[in-house]
Amino acid sequence: TQLLEQSPQFLSIQEGENLTVYCNSSSVFSSLQWYRQEPGEGPVLLVTVVTGGEVKKLKRLTFQFGDARKDSSLHITAAQPGDTGLYLCAGAPTGGYQKVTFGTGTKLQVIP
Amino acid sequence: EAGVVQSPRYKIIEKKQPVAFWCNPISGHNTLYWYRQNLGQGPELLIRYENEEAVDDSQLPKDRFSAERLKGVDSTLKIQPAELGDSAVYLCASSLGGPTLGEQFFGPGTRLTVL
């Protein structure tokens, strides 16, 4: 079983601050996804990265896939209260595209 | 288009009682997943179906958990008998499947409390 460790586990920041969430593994992933989950709902996909070193931007969110495809980061610029939620990375092993492992999660709270 | 539907949304039972969860995936999605999620943690896969075939059930506690996906559409997850440690949110997700990592669409989950 491939493990995905996320850090930090909890993060409470003021509106307008920047933050970075990390997703690390000792295993290589063919692709990696980031999801956000709000209380009482299921996770919703934010992005999929497939190439080592790839950087994707989604408004104020920047996602990076590590060169070795073992890690990823999510950077949020000027966080807003609407960014509050549980952020989850999820990786798929090479050749097992639908066999996804979720990370341990990072709970973000943005205080107005 | 309707999303993934799960029922019930909440269930409270006493230990040793049976419980069942139902999931209706998005139309046309071949792959269906059942996950268990504890508060503040990532979902843990219980079972994955490709159409009606269970292709990954290595994490399913088979002594008390069972699942079925008749006709490759709806799915039911059952626990019998439930234990205190089974309290969690049970999530169902579906995806198109295929050779690339696709988006999983999740239902709202069923929050199970075992007393």
C-alpha cells in the first residue's frame, strides 16, 4: 500500500495570508490529484497533475508535482474564508490508474 | 445531471446491529468506490468495482463487511454486526474508469454512529 503523508495536519491562518500544503510519499505515482472537502460533503477535485515538475494554476491556487513524482505541493495566495476545508492529495500508481490512495489530509481554517 | 446519490445520510445504531448503505453512481460511470473516512482524515478505500466486478477489496473487513453491485449500477455496502469502531462517514464515489486517472465524483456520504 502506498502511503501519502500530508503536512501540516492542521493550519489556521488569517485572511490574506499565503500557505503551502505538502504531500509526500516514498513511492512513485503516475499521477496525483488534489481534492477539497467541505463539512458534510464529499471531496471535490481541484486538479490532476501527471508530469514530473508540472505546475498548474487555478486562480489563487498553485499545484506542483515533484520532479521524481513522489511528492506534490499546493500553494494558496491571499487565502480567503471560502478556502476553508479539508485538502486531500490522492495518487495513482503506475499502471493502476483507478487504484487511488488518499493522503492523510490537511485541515485549513481561514479566519476573516 | 444528478450527482452520486447516497442514502441514508445519517444512521445511528447499537453495536451488534446490522446496517446497510446504498449508492447510486453517475449514469455511465463504470467504476464505483466505497470509502470509509474518519473525522479530519483522508478516505480509506474499502472496495472498488469495475462494472459489476469487485477488482480491489483487499481493505474490506470481510468478516463483517459485504458489498454488491448488481447489474453494474447501484451498490450496497453492509456491515453485520456493527462494532463501535465502525463509526465513520462512508463515502461512495464513481468515475468513468479507463486508462488514465480520472475524476472521482463523490456522494455526500453516510455518517454512521454505533452506540
